[in-house]
Amino acid sequence: MKNLPLHVKIIIGLVLGILWAFLSSSLGWNQFTIDWIDPFGQIFIRLLKFIAVPLVLFSIIDGVSGLNDTSSLGRMGAKTLALYLVTTVSAITVGLLVVNFIAPGTHMDDSQRIKNRISYEIWTQSAGVEIKDGKNFLADPEYREMAEALVASGELEEAQQNVEEKVAVAKKQKEEPPLQFVVDMVPENIILSISDNQLMLQVIFFAIFFGITLAVVPDDKGAPVKNFISSINEVFLRMVDTIMRAAPFFVFALLAGVVAKMANSPSEVFEIFKGLGSYTIVVLLGLSFMLFAFYPLLARLFIKGMKYKKFFRILSPAQFLAFSTSSSAATLPVTMECVEEGMGVSKNVSSFVLPIGATVNMDGTSLYLAIATVFLAQVHLVDLSLAQQLTIVLTATMGSIGTAAVPGASLVMLIIILQTVGLNPAWVAIIFPVDRILDMTRTVANITGDATVATIIAGSEDELRKD
């Protein structure tokens, strides 16, 4: 076992964790798993998260202050944002193509879809939302009894209450001025920003500003600070190495806990996926295309000598870790290590491009948002127009910038998109059951996109090690 590569050990831990969860649930040991095994998985996430922020802070300062030509920072920043925009729009386009072609929402029973449509029309009346597809089931006498039964049952109010808190968060976010995210990038108190994982953009802003200033300070004044920053950065990198030695065990604990919390028995877990099987498959198909076709092809086009197997062999530790943690931010230290040591990307580039990517580049999340929105519309017999689907592209692209790099944050963004195209935000409750496992998968796409862009940027800036 000692001679096995790290990514193989992580795969073994991942598989054993899932197998243990199914075994413990079938034997009635779920509570034992949650009480005595899952905490080690939570410790793992905390270890990675507490390292992520200081690592980002010191690695960016170290990289930027070491630039001989600070004007190149603006060029590299423009390339980074442009490439991230291209990959995000590509992911959303792939999501829309797949979901419209396969139409997973149409696989549900027709009578249930009619009931869903009537509930949607009742909701539009109370919410003052215009129905844009020209259909009106409530005007049809055939469905009057069904509508009255739905209102009397109280199902509509219950569904709305289930997501009331997230709807409130989404409403607040939607009402913000268009340039509020730019304002939010500038910290009021850097100490508070460092202590809050949700404010990573503020840490990045401070680190870049500090690094540029340090680069232009005379050497006799700046050298001691540069050496100090470089030494601290090296310590945090060594901490990442230490934690990763125990990663297979932590991944086992994390996956065992995740599956154990989903349901009390294996049959319940399978039932969850059975009900949303077509939707789950479509999301996985879209993510698989991005992971196994789009990113490797992009890497081979722009990076000389990049082989398909090499691409995944280098990134696999970060990918499996992303799957386990569902957090781009928690995986960031390992992503940086894989890109620097495996891909040969310089610290100057990786410390600048990857932290920004973990905060603003959410390809997997954007693809998921597009598929989820159209799927929920299909389930409710709502035909989205081309204009509405283009709105999804725009909203998902802009929204991915502000989506926190933590598990579950994308649901708030989904609510905003549903509201933007005139759909009921309470529908997010329909996909709650499978969101956790899909969150794990789309995080893999998120960090793979970050790593691909970082490597391409390094190649264009002649900052890629020649093997």
C-alpha cells in the first residue's frame, strides 16, 4: 500500500467509504457511522479550509511580489477572466443542449406533469408572474376539480415554506445593484475577510494589492518582507503535504458519513435516485463531457506535449478530493500542488489564477444550473422560449461569479435563475434529494476547469516548466 500513488489510495478510501455506508445502513449501524466515523471527515474539511485562506493570501503575495514586470499582471488577469468566461459559457451551453435534446422532465407520468402545471399556474396568479408560453390549464373546465383539490390540500403553501429561507437570501442577492459584487471585492476590514471563507474575493484583492506594492518597494526595504512571506507560504505548503498523507482515511470517513446521512437503508438511497434518475443522468452526462472531452481537448490544443492520460494522472488527487469535499475552496491547496508539481505551472501563475478560479469560475455549477432550470420547467409542462434560455445563460454566467465555493451555495443561485425566468423558486425542493451527490460531481468539473485555465495561462506567459 505504501508504494501506491496518492490518487489510487484516495480512490480506495472513497470506494470503501461508500461500501461501508451501505453495509452499516443495512445492519442498522447508521448512527454509529454518523457519530464515530463522519466527524473525521468533517475534521478533514476543516483542516483544508483553515489552510486555504492563508495559503491563498501568502501565495498570491509571494507570486505577485516576485514578478519582474508588474505590468504583466494586468495582461495575465485579462487572459484569466476571458478564459474563465469562455469555459463557463461553454459549460452552460453544453448543459442546455443536453437537457433540451434528452428532455428528462418529459419522462415523468403525464398526469403528474399536468398537476404540476396547474400548481404552477395557481402560483403565478398569487405571485403576479406572467405566463409566457401561452398555455392556460386553469381555463380548461377539465382541470377545475384538480385545481380546487390542490388549493384545498395546502401542498402549494407547504412547498413554498420548505425553501422560504433560501428564497429570502436569493431575493436579497437579486435586488443588489449590478456593480455590488465589485464593491464587495474591496474589504472594509481584512482581518474579518480572512476569518470568513465566504469573502475570498476580498482576500484576493488585498493580496494582489499588497503584492504589487511590495514589488515596487526598493529591495533594501522589501527583501525582508518578501523572504518572510515566502517562508510562511512554504510552511503552509508543507502542512498540505502532511494532511494529504492521511487523505485516504479522511475520504473514507467523509464518504461514509455523506451516504449514511442520505437515508436509513440502501433501498432508500436507491429510491432517491430512482425518482430523479433521468435528471441525474443528464447532469452526469453534461459533466462527463466537460471532464473527459472539453477540458482535455482544450489542454491538448494549447499545451504542447499534453497527453490525455497525463492530464488525469496529474489532476486526479485534486479531483477525487473535490468529489469528497464538494468544495472548491477546501480543495484549493491540493489543486495548487497538483498544478505546480505535476503540470509544471510556476507559482507566479498558479497563486494568481487558481484562487480567482476557486472563487469566480464554477463551470460544473453553471452547467448544473442550466440543466436544473430547464428540467424543472419540463416537469411542470412549461415551454421556455429562446429568450428565456438565453437569460439562463446570462444569469448563470454572472451568478457563478458570486456563488460561494462551498457545498449547497448553488441552490440559492438556482432560486435566482428560476425567479428571473418566471418560474416558482419553491421547485428547488424537487431536486433536493440528489443535490448533495451532484454537488460532489460538479465540484470536480469546477476545479478541473480552474487547473486547465491555469496551465494554459502559464503556457502563454512562458511560465510552464519544460519536461
